[in-house]
Amino acid sequence: MRHAGVVQRVLVVEDDDAIAEPLAQGLEREGYAVTRVATGKDALEQNDVDVVLLDLGLPDLDGYEVCRRIRARASTPIIVITARGDEVDRVVGLELGADDYVVKPFGYRELVARMRAIARRAAPVEPLATQHIGTISIDRRTRKVWSGDVEVALAPKEFDLLALLAEDAGAVVSRQQILEQVWDPHWYGPTKTLDVHVAALRKKLGQPQLIETVRGVGFRLAAES
Ligand code: CA
């Protein structure tokens, strides 16, 4: 399944090879094109990247200064990687234009989830006027849904869930993808809430077969219904 706004080119600015190396390898395995630099000066020479992962403790320039200079010339999303758990550092980083931050040692999945969330914010999916799937109609602009001619009142998360599945009807969307995109990019809690929402959505739409459970993976919207 493809999403508009998925990050493809990542600039990793980190002088510590023990962090940069596995990070770059992991991201490359996920399909990202990774450029690695170890200094602020080199970071400022890079163009055409979709997101910057920026260590604050660099050998030449202060990470804050690098952040400020990148932000002064481009809207490229920046995720600050900081060894400093101090709230002040986080706030300063965000004030200088960073979009998010992770504190070392950070979880790899956490970082990727944040990158995805930022990519979505940077390039939201262009809303279609009204999408029809079988007898269901979805209007993303007004967030309204109809079953036939009858409007179906959905809770916000129910709408988001339906809209996500409808982005690529027929394609399987994993439970983790749904939790990250509909709930929270930092979601690692129990996933029962997802099942509750799917059940409610099926009931409200009056078409239990519309949302198929793909056992052990996730859900998909039946393209034909
Ligand atoms: Ca460093």
C-alpha cells in the first residue's frame, strides 16, 4: 500500500558511528535512501532530502545552529536526536523549527513511526471529492459517510479508520499501520481498541462483510461489496 507523503530520502547527521551506522542500515532496509554526514557543515551542504535526523552534539557546529540554518532556507522536516533528556533542550529544539525529537537511546520503531507521522503532516493526502465503495459513500472534505442515501453518524476515529482503509480499497492495512495512523504515531499499547472500533464500524455501516479481517495481519476494505 502506498501513501502520499512517505519519506524517501533521509539525511542522517550524526558523528557517532555506533549510532549512525545501524540507524542508516535499518532505514535502508525499510526502503529509505539514506545519506550520512558527521558534521554540521556537511549537513548544510545537502539538498533534496525529505527529512533530516539531526544529532545536537556535533563536532563542529552546534546542533541548534544547524537546525536553525536548515529551517531558514527550507521546510524540510527535522527530527532532533538528542542525548539530553532535558525538557529545556526539547523546547529549544522545537522552537528552532525542529518538527519532533527523539532522546537517545531511542527505539528504532519509534523513530520510523515519527518519520511517517511527519511525512503525513508535510504532504497530506489530497482529499477526493466523494469516494464510492459499493453502496458506501465517503466524503473526506466534510467527513460524512452514507450507506446508500442514509447518512451514517461515525465517531471521529471510526471515520479515520474507514478513510484509511478506503485509501486503497482491497489492500491489506496492518494493525500497526492503523494504530499509528488513526490513533497515535507513538502507539504501543493494547490493540483491543482497534477491534472495538472495527466492530462498531461494521455495525453502523450495516455491512459486516465490508471490512474483512485478515487474520494475523490486519484489515482490508472489500473492494466489491
Ligand atoms: Ca554526537
